[in-house]
Amino acid sequence: MSPVPVSLPFADRSEAGRRLAERLRPFMIEDPLVLALPRGGVPVGAELARHLDADLDVLVVHRLGLPEQPEVGVGAIAENGRVLYDDRALARMRLPRRALEGNVAAERAELDRMRRAYRGDRPLPRITGRDCVVVDDGSATGGTARAALRMLRQEEPAKLVLAVPVASHEAVELLREEADALVVLGVPDNFREVGEWYRDFGGVSDDRVREILAEHGGDRVRPARSRAVRVPSGELVLDGDLTVVRSPRGAVVTASGEGRGDPRRRAAAAALQRSGYTTLVLDLCAEGEHTEKADAALLGGRLADAIAWLRDSEGVGGAPVGVVGDGAAAPAALVAAALRPGDVAAVVAHGGRVDLADTHLRDVRAPALVLLESRDSFFRELGEWARARMGAPSDLRVVSGAEQLFRGAEWRPAAVEALDWFDRHLGPKG
């Protein structure tokens, strides 16, 4: 976690959520879910969910205070009933856990009331395998957020992120090891309480929480239609998966030699769909063909045929088209861009020998991004050589895992770079 310079105070919780969203996209790839801590975290989470097109729900965690001083936090209770004590604070006060038994019972009853008020009988949405971000409007001690993170960790999310607009140094140190990533916009040296860092820090009522959840919450039904397709190319028919979103800001063909059914490739395509792109996920090699021996010009021709086919597909129309080429399809993406200059608006090529596009490079007119794995300087030299011969603006970025974007263990950073490239070059979201 490395907070960036940020202008404080925030105007209100909505502004804080919008500014957090700018930092969270790299973590929100695989079926993302925003879990907001009530009550102040809910309006922040609503802005995150809206800007990142993620599902939103509430995660009920309640602070545990002292019997005579409820404002003094000495722990927290998660909605699964688990109590997480702040034993260091209790030791300083020379107070045993058993002295809090009455408070624990009372707070559990209040927590259950809140859960029923916000979600009724509906359980928490599925956590396992999803990218989950826990969000609050700030963190003074970190106790409540820690309880939430430990509860969720038991459900085995794909990634667990904590996002707060502002936090104390104490909270940051406490929470640093609890999440896969900690996103904090500001950690002021003179932090005393969260509300000082907002110009408008009005109370959030239970009714307001329910209103926000009714508007944004739950597992949203994506306005998209998916189907398996067969794309003709010469005497071959290529297998693909087409997902058409409503009112697309663009369409993206993601191609590799083979393996379109890999779960990580599907997750990356889903991220594009959530950002408003129709996707065609395509294998360029026919059954029995060897990917490593595939000819760049041959695969580029097939990809160009697929782009033409996509252009004529229902639901795509005049939307700009981007192309992603992975591995053996990396040079093919550049060849296809050269063959279809009127159709391709942006290209991302990663992990392959982009120099194999060779004589087609000078005809590339679409902005091209070359993604490379950091360990291999040889491929970087080839990438720079190819860029120098392109007839379009280009960029080269070194990203861990770029050699196998959809199959490697660290595929997310490269997927985020590709999405950012298309956001820049396929036009603003409608």
C-alpha cells in the first residue's frame, strides 16, 4: 500500500467513492463484488460499484465498545457471529474479555437487527472465486475492517482488497497484512477521526442504506447475450464465443492460437464486457494445428476474416473494434490491423514475436500497445524494433505475466493494461 498525494478534505462520501474507483480497476477483474460496511461505507461503495460496474452489497460488522464507554472500540463482531477482540487495548486497560460478555450479547442482537434491516432473509452473495473489495468511509483504528476481512478470507475470494478514502497510520499498520491489497487515498499525520476529512459528513440512516442497496445492490443481471459461434475463414471454420452487450462502446476480438475456454481468458473477456465492450473470444488454430508453428501472416488473415465477420454481426454495427493477440496471435493481431485498417481502431499484442508481423508493420494504422514480460530483454528489443516500423502511434509496456496473459498466474496486470488501452482509443463510454 502506497497512498498517493490527495486533496483533503473530500466533499462528501460520493466524491470519495469516485476517487477510489480510479485506483481500484486493477483489482476488479474476476466477477467483482463491492462489500460496503454500514452505514457510512455504503454511499462510498455505491459509487465504486457504479464506476466499476460491479455488484454491491452490505457486509454487517459492528464495533464492540466498553460497557460504560461504547464509543471506545475494543473489538468488532462480524455477521457470522465471530468476535475479534483488540487484546492490546484490553491489556492496556487491564480488562479481561469476560468483562465484555454482556456487551457482546447486546451487540450481536444489534448486528442481527441491522442485517435483517438491510438484507432481510437474503444471504450474502457468493464470495468464493470473486474479486471482493471491502469499503468504508474511513478507518480510525482498523478493528471493524479487520473483522470483515478475516470473515471474508474464510470464503476464499479470488482477491480480497480493502479500500478506504482516509485512514490513520495505526489502522494502515494493523490492516496491511489482512488483505491482498490495501487502497487508501490519504493517511494524514494529524488524523484524529474520519469525519474531519469530509466537508459533508452527515449521518447515513438505515432507510438511506436500504435505498442505495435497492438501487445498486444484489447480483445484477448483465444486459448481455452470449453464444458459441463458428466464424468462416477460407475453407476453415473457427470456433469462438460472442457476447453482445447493450449499447456497446466498442467491440474487442481476443485471439490466441488455442484455449479460448480457459477460465482466465473468460474472466478477462468478462472484464471487457463489464466495461461496455462486446467481445469475440477466438481460437485461430484449427484442430490438429501446432500453435508454435503457426505462420503470423496465415493467422493474421484468419483474424482479419473474423473482424469482417464481427462487423456484420447483429449488435455490433458501427462500434469501433479493438483486437487483442496473445502468444502466437500477437503478431497476427498486427497483421490483421494492417489488413483491415478501416475496421481496427486499437491493437494490443502481447507475449509473442511481434517482429514476425514484419512486412505488414508499416501498414498498421491503429494505435498499438505491445505488452512484454520483464525478464526477457531479447523480446523487448524485438518489440522496439517492431514499433519503429509501425505506421501508427504505439507504446511498449513491461508487465509481469504478459507472456501468457490468459493462462499465466499473473494475468491481471496485463488485462488491466489492455482494458486501459481500449478505453483510451475506442471512445468514451456512452
